[in-house]
Amino acid sequence: MDFDMCGPCRRPDVDAREAARARQLRLTKPPGSLGALEQAAIALAALQGCAQPTLERIWISVFAADHGVAAEGVSAFPQAVTGEMVRNFAHGGAAISVLARRLDATLEVVQLGTVNDPGPLPGVVRVMIAPHTANFCEAPAMDDTQLRQALQAGADSVARATAAGTQAFIGGEMGIGNTTAATALACALLGESPAVLAGAGTGLDAEGVARKQAVVARALDRHADADAPLEVLRRLGGFEIAALTGACISAAQRGMPVIVDGFIATAAALAAVRLNPGVRPWLLFSHCSHERGHRRLLDALDAHPLLDLGLRLGEGSGAAVAVPLLRLACDLHAEMATFEQAGVSTA
């Protein structure tokens, strides 16, 4: 691979953080009264190395891939949907397409391998690893080469974002069966039971959730000897999950903040932090999704998401929805008057 997963990550700027914290204390409001908005502005200041951060240039990469475990009947939708949604992204009809337009964000789709291949499309980067991963109930999801290719695809997206002068990166995903893969990965990394983490995904009923739990349990039993995070990712992850992991690591190494989306993106973020702990300060968590295991993942990362809207779409949509809030946090931080400027008495 061109990038070293274990290589050092940039360190947040302590001086910028303290300057931003000091400014918050001088603004015309009781200290802490803007809650998470204050903390977001301070965090961005440290990550941008600037006491008054801005968040205008956003890059969104949606990684699409199919999963062999879909053969186990773990999704309410047929596998052909992944490729169909790649076409929908390219034509601007998906939720993330709408959000990207409204945010004036750059949106790219990275196709890593789908059973239903729509062929070359505008705005779609083709990194065709294989039509799908292996069914991890029967074999490791990826071989070593496929894992490296997927991780590199994520790093390459961050490289494109960096070259474009991006101020924050959002990684989204699309892949029928990927909540099952993310659940298996999360269970292995956290030592949790599928009964705790497996949720409804695309809309499974109780019987479908029970089937998903049983499938994940079989996979965990088959791959119980995988203990290193990279091997867990290889055996239980997916191409798009590994790409998200690679993107998180590469972004932290380049000094690029990552706005983390929902359950699947957070599972990938946990894998990234387990592979390289220096990644963690560069992760901003957008929302807590409706997926059952997401809160457990957030707790494991000591993450405090900005929103809780019952979302469970993926695509990077929850992270995109949080961008206006982060922009407002920056505006408040920069444009509010200080007590001295406004001639207002302090406490």
C-alpha cells in the first residue's frame, strides 16, 4: 500500500484549542451556554490549527460494495439494489445527492464491486475489487490483496479531498448486507453478543433480526481465532467498510477532520482507532442512529454525537445533516461580540 496504516497521525494544535476556548469565555453569553456548539468550535479550531475555524469546503465519498453474506437472507432488499443505487447517486437522485447539492459539497461515489454493475457513470470512481466479498459464514470476507485494495481506495479518496483543499471529509457507504458485516465487525472488536448489537438494518422484522443475529453468531464462531484488528476486518468486514477505515486513518495522518456518519461508518471508525489510536482526535461524530448497536459503538469511542434524529439510511447522510450545525458553531464562535466589544458587563 502507498500509505502506512500505523504511521503517525497529525496532532491537534493545542495553542489553537486554548485560544478558541479563551475566546468562548469572552463572548456575550454565560460560559458553556451554547453547549455542544462551543465544544465543536473548539475542537475544529484545534484540528484546523486556527483559533477561528471555518467549514465551507466539504468532501463526501460514498463507497459502494456488495457482500457475500447477503446470500444468508439478511436484508429486506435484493442485492441488485447496490448497483442500482450507484446509478441513482450518479444521477443525483439519492438523499446524499440532495444534501451534497445543498451543502455545496463535492460528492464522489467509489464503486468497489457490485453484483449488478451499472458500468461507467459520471462522478463514479471505479475501483473494481470483486463483484462481492465472500460469505463470511463460510470463508474470510476478503483475502489480503482485496483488503489492501479496499483500504487504499479509502486513502486515495482522502488524497483527492486534500488536493481539493477540503476542510472536512465525510465517508458514506452503500451495500446490501453491510449492516450485518458491520455488526459482526463490531461484535468481534467489542466482545459483544449479536443479540446486543444486531438491529433491523434496512427494515427487517423481528424474525429477520433473529436470522441476522444467528448469521453473525455463526460468523463469529467460525472466525473466533481472529484477534488482531486488521485480521478481524479482513474476515468480517466488507470492501466499503475497509475503505472507510482506510479513509479515517489517512485523514488523521494528513490532518483532515472526519465527520463520522452512522452505525456502519462508526464500526469502520472503531476499526481505524484500533489499528491506529492517533486517529481518534480527528473524528467528529454527527449523530446517533436508530440502529440498535450504534450507541454501544459511540460509547466505546467516548463519542458525543451532535444529533439524534432516528436516522438509519447511511450514505453519509447523517454526517451531511450535521454540517449546517457545525457551520453555525463556527459562525457563532467567529461573529459574536465579546463582552469588551459590546460593552456588556461580565459575571
